[in-house]
Amino acid sequence: MEKNDQVSIDIGKLARSLRNEMEILQSLSEECCIYRVPMRLRQLNEIAYTPRVVSIGPLHHGNQEFKAMEDHKLRYLHDFLEWSKVNIEDCIKLVQKSEIRLRNCYAEILKFSSEDFVKMILLDATFIIVLLVKAFSTDSWSINDRIFNKPWLIVDIKRDMSLLENQLPFFILEELFKQSNMEDRLGFSIGELTYNLFKARYDPWLADDSWKRHDLSKVEHIMDFLRICQLPSKLKDRKKELKKLNVPSLGELHQAGVKFKSSSSKNLLDITFNNGILEIPPLTIGDHTEILLRNLSAFEQCHFKAGDYFVNDYICMMATIVRAPEDVEILVQSGIIENYLRNNESVLTLFHKLDQECIISTSCFYFSTVAEKLKEYSRDSWHKWKANLRQNYFNTPWAGISVFAAILLLMLTFIQSLCSILQVV
């Protein structure tokens, strides 16, 4: 074919095709809150974002490895209908009425028929509700319940319910729960039941009253619930803009005389530095920690604007001050970290794996004031001199006595010499 030759195309047909595709591919709704994890994050640890035993919502629906749990969802739907005394037709109508809103909550176009979509949402929602109720009341357990009679399985289900890609919009749980009248009979809201399910796994991540301090009507899904529980009721005033996040490590801060203390607050964002004391809220680190923080970080990056990356900022701050196993040991000895991993090296590796691909905005970094105060304190030579004296000469009672005796001896020698000089004069 010569360069000047043109291939004939049906312009009208192509234009119609593109218009149809643009009509289907509408802009993301303001209700959008559930996303696939970006590839740059997923490739760092795919297992951390992938369900193990149960799919919730459409993004992993239909995978054969979850077939056994799909059968159990039907059993839980039966339990829901028995407890609530509502008929299945009313439940289907309730979900169908919200189908458009439910679809809008997902960031991608869902290629499910209305019937399949409504069925999936109903089964997943009632599964979660019954799970929450059974976790709250052992009286509701049945002998053949393969979830609560196999402790390892409920642990895996809690894990899967904490994944960004495995979420249901929270409002549908609330509406079905309200329709069932279970709140009146149990005396607890769906928010309280959610807190009850996760508090043991994520203690002290979920403080005792953390869910009460926030407006749960704005909760998007369970992952958002877990994030909201860590938001402080009063945010810090971020006045300082960081030029660079180059905070000294804990070991360097120790050499500069900084003392470390476990904060009485269970909110991880309540890191404070005053009068030479760095207070950090306690954190239990186990196998679940990386999965939770990775998914919360991914949710923030997908859903929020810079300035609301609270979990991202926490990860960056911890990765900055924890640079060696000795830094981890300082946190352990101070009662800040309770380590259930193999050793201090594992905790160090955890923070630095989490820090990869974290997004930090120096103009609105949540810990900017604390970071600047730590840098200023560590640069003061007077603090370093005092710390050196205390750590090397007064670190034990006997060392202190020895130094005092040496000073006393020098003073006596000086006095004796002075007296001798006066006698001569």
C-alpha cells in the first residue's frame, strides 16, 4: 500500500460506537468509595489485598475457591429471615430499590444483571449481619455452624472483611438491619456490633469509645469504619510545612536526650513531643498488622485528597524514626510496641515495606509540628551534652557515686592547695 492511499472507514458507525461507550462510561459518582487496589501497590504484596476464604461484594465474586462459603451464605440468609420474621420478597425489594446507588459505590462498571447483582448484595449483606450478631451472642450459634465452631475460620473471615476490594456499602447493612428490627431486640446498633467483631483482632487499634466519637452515618463501608475509629476527635493544626522529612532516628534522638513514653491515648495519630518526652500510642504488631495498614493506606490513596492521608502519614513517620533493630528495641522497652513477630528485625522490615509507595505531602503532613520540634531538639548541643553525661556517667547509682566522689576529691584537693598557698603568704 502506498503512503498516499487512505483506508476507508465508516465515520458515522465509529462515531455512534464512541458515543455509546461514553454514555456507558459515566463519570465517577460522588458515592464511589470501593476500589481495586492500584497495581503499583498490589505488586508489593498481592496476598495482602486478596481474600482468603470469602468474597464480599462484586470484585471477587464467582471465584471457585469461595464456593463453600457461598453455600454458607445461604444458611445465614435463612437465619436472618428466621430471626427477623421478614419475608425474602421484602428484602429483595429493599436491595433492588437501592441498586443504582449500590452500583455507584464501586469505581468500575459492574457487568452483572440486575437479578444477579441484587442476589449477590442480599446474600453478602445478610451474611455480614448474621456474622456480627453471632459474634456478639453465643446463644445464636448452632451446632453445625462451620464458622464459629472452627476458630481459624472466623479469623480468616475478619481478615477478608478488612480488605479494600472486599467491601459492601455500609448503608445497605444499616437498612437491612433496621428492617429486621434486630436493633430493638438486641439493644445494639450495627456500628456497635461491627466494633465488637473487630475489637479483639485490632486492639488497641479500636479504642473503647472510638466509634462513639464520630458520626457513623458517614461510614462508607467496614474498611472506612476501621479508619474512622483512628481519627482523632480534634485534628492537629498543621501550621508548619516540611521541606523534607528528615527526622532523626529513635537511636539518634536517644543520644540527644529524648525520653520515650507510651501514650495514654490509644489513637495512633496522637504522637506528641513536649519537654524532651516523645509520647507514642501503643501498637500491637502481629501477622494482621501489615494487611490492615496496607489496605487502609490504599483506601486513602484511592479515595481522599492530600491532607487526609492520616494512615499514610503515620506509616511514613514510623518508618522515618525506626531505622534499625535498636530503634525497635527502644519502642519495645518503652512499652510502645508489643511485638508478636519473630524479632525486632521483622518489625523494622514491616515498617519499611509499608513505607514503599506511600504518598506524603510535605505541605500538609499530619506530624509536621512534631517532626520539626524533634529536629530542633536533636540539633541543640546542650541537650546532647546533658544526655552524654547522664548516659555515660550517671546511668547507674554506683557510677553516679563514683563521679560525685571524684568531684568531691577534686574540690578537697583544690581547698587543700588554696590553704597551703594562703599559709605561705
